[in-house]
Amino acid sequence: MDLSTLLQQLVNGLALGSVYGLIAIGYTMVYGIIGMINFAHGDVYMISAYVTAIVIALLTFFGIESFPIILLGTLFFTILINSAYGWTIERLAYRPLRQSTRLAPLISAIGVSLVLQNYVQISQGARSQGVPTLMSGSFRLEMAEGFIQVSYTQLLIIVVALLGMALLTWIIQSTRLGRECRATQQDRKMAMILGINTDRVISTVFVIGAAMAALAGTLVTLNYGTFDFYIGFIIGIKAFTAAVLGGIGSLPGAMLGGILLGMSESLFSGMVNTDYKDVFAFSLLVLIMIFRPTGLLGKPEVEKV
Amino acid sequence: MNQPLLDIQEVDASYGPIQALNQVSMHIHQGEIVTLVGANGAGKSTLLMSLFGNPGVTRGEIHFDGTALTSQPGHKIASLGIALVPEGRHVFAQMSVEENLIMGTTPIGTKHVHEDLEKMYELFPILEERKQQNASTLSGGEQQMLAIARGLMSRPRLLLLDEPSLGLAPIVVQQIFSILKEVASGGMTIFLVEQNVHHALKLANRGYVMANGRIKLGGTGTELLSNREVREAYMGG
């Protein structure tokens, strides 16, 4: 494999990985704060694909054709609607089980996942849907042998994902809301004693996770065009793998894990075999679980005395 | 005297089937330092936590400055002016010392934060030296100081302290108690739960003795120190 193919696969992997990273944020933050894996998260991502298509259809219906306006409009509405989904799911399916065993919300999450898939299948139909290509064209970088091609949408995915991650990092590190999130994550009882409404903080974390998934869903839908009610499952598990790879509970870990997973999957596709790329990704998950269960940036759980 | 700042009346509370508090009544007036002593498992920490509804009070009333605490959600208690420095310190290990202190301002907002940080660094100079470090890197005594300072950052009207001397070297305990004395001399109302009876009763105006979830005795510090029953009930003869 020559250099240009390698670089091309890395660029493709970066775009794919940014998407994994955005979705992984939702897994990792929810795990960090209440210690549960939100198996419905991938389906929240799926919802955003449908919302994207609906918003694009509506905007074109009203005669709006400028791409930046369509992009901002869809982002705005998918984030809004996805946030509402995230908030509602936590409120209805997880909060009533907060005092229950650890397994109960997990099972509830699988239930929510099935409900979302079936409800979308019934209301939107089982067939694959699509949106028209709104932005085409690409940069072409000539090299000594061959070339690298970066489409504008890929570039858009990478830039928007990095901006989203930077904004979120800033919120968590430097704002009052972020401090409250971290305090609740580290010691929920103490956070309550200090006057933090921990239930509200947990809701906020679900909203943030859903908003990041909306960002990913919109970008991917604009890039690939087609989707169905089942897309949330596989990409959800991939993003979960990314979160575990980076160290579940760690925000920079989710981003790093996403990008690493995207790149290695892309390299595997390019160098070995495209059909087995999912097998490769999940083998990676198994290997991490065996050899480094805390992930790359995760901290081993320390029993507090 | 006028009505007490904290008034606990015939409170029962339980963890599942185990009754942890049984008909507990006590009160603290503005400006007083009151201590609660008793053996491990007597229900002292439970009493403090029941102010925050955790465990919930099943019978009886708790009033703070006329407001019924039992009908408030736990996170609303701090904004009434009650700060708890819990047993085991519970500092936020992955936050810097200064961030921990800022977390203390949650109930009142950050209007006075710079002024109050200065005050805390004056009271606990070691915290200023370590303000950028993660709280997990502090020694036990330093963490205790941080926990107390974090409690004071909310400008409380009532400071609840749960076993501030637990697990600390005698010299550090001395240090902590002399700081508490300084805080108290500023007019702070303090409710101190301690197993270190000697230190606690010396600092306090009054004290209660608790055993098996009940208040057994109450009186001034010197009264309790010289009481034979206290030795029997608590110090084991």
C-alpha cells in the first residue's frame, strides 16, 4: 500500500472517528455520572437522522436552498428535538429506577431502544430513506504517486465535530454547569449536600449526550444520504467501543477512542478487508476488555475509604 | 431566650428495617457551639444526614430558623444557610483545591468568591500553597481543612461538622480544633459531632450524649465531662 492510500484511509478514518467520538460522548458522560450504559443512545442518534431529513424537506418546501442556512437549520432542530428525547427518556425510563439495582436501568435502556426502533419503523416505514446530496465537491491533494481526496462534507464533519468537542470540553472544564457535572460525577451525595440539584445535573448530561449525537446524526446524514430505523444499533455499539477504548467515564477518552477506532477501522478496510471491518472493531473491544479494561485514559476504580 | 436556630423535635429515622434515630430532640441557638458525642453507630451521622433528608425523617419535626426542613428536597437545605462537613471529608478528589472551594459557593453564587477565597487562604495557609493541586494529593489533615473551608465558602449560618478529627494525628487534631475555635469566635453557630469527647466538650458550650439512636443526656461541656454516666455511656468506665 502506498503513502497516498494510507493517508487517504487516515483522512477517511478521521471523519468516521469524529462521528464515533461525538456519539461516544453520550455513553461516557452518562456512565460517568450514574454508572449505567445507555443502550438507547444509538437510537437517539437514529432519530436525528430522520429529523434531519424532515427539516431538510421542510426547508426546501419553503424555498430555502442556501446550504449554510439548511445546515444551521437542521443542526438547530435536530439538537433541539434530540435533547428533548434525551431528557424525556431519562425522566421516564431511568429516573424512576435510580434507587433500584444497577441492572434495572440497563434493561430499561434496552426496552427504550426497542421502543424507539419500532415506533420509527411504524411511523416512518421500514424502507431505507434518503436525503439529496446538498454539498458536493472535494479537495484534491496531488502527491508524488497518486492523490488524496477530501470531500467538503468530510471536512465539514471533522471541523464541526472538533468544534463541538472543544465547546463541550470548555463547558465541562470552565463553567459552573461543568463543575456541577464533575462534582456530581465524583461524589453525588456531597454534591447534594453542597446544594447542587443532582437530578437536574443528570438530566443535563443526558441532554448534552443527545445533542452531541444529533450533531453526529446530522453530519452523517448529510454525508451518506441514506438511513433506516436500524442504523442506531451498529453505530451505537461502535461508539460504545470507542468510549471503552478511550476509558469509559473520561471525556477526552471518548474523543480519542472515537478517532482511534475510526482510523484503525478505516486502515483495516483499506489494507485487509472491508467486509470484516465490524469484526475487527468488535475484536478490538474484546481485546481492550481483556488487556486494559480501564481504557486508554480511564482511571482504575479506587475504593474510597 | 428566643426560638432556637435549629430545633429537632422527637425525630425518628430508619435505614430499611433498622431504626437509626429514636425520638431525638435537641436544639441549637444562634451563636452556640453544641457538640454531640457518642460511640460508633450511635446515630450521630444519621442525625446530621437526616437534616438533608437522607435517610428521611419518618416522625417528628426539624426546623431551621422557623423553616421545616423535612418538607424540603436535600439540595435545597444548603441554600437555607446550613453547611455540612461530612465524615470522611468527601472532597472532590479530581478537582483542584480552589475548585473544591468554589464548589462550596453553590448555594450563594460567586459574588463574594474572591473575598472569601482570600479569607480561607488566611485561615488555612496550606490550602493557598496547594490551590492548583488535585485534592486527592492532599494529606488527610489537609483534606479535612479543605472540607471545612469548602463548608465555610457558602457563608453558612450553621456549620455542621461530622468527626473532623477522625483518623488524624494528634497534632493535626490540635490544629483543626484551634481553627474551629477561631471560626467560632467569629460568631459562627457550630454543631460538632465527635468521638473525641475531650476536645469536643472543651470547645463546646453545651453537649448531648447519644447512644443507640437516643439522646441520653444533655448539659454544659464541663458538666458532661465530670458526669459519671458520660464515662459509662461513652468512654466505657
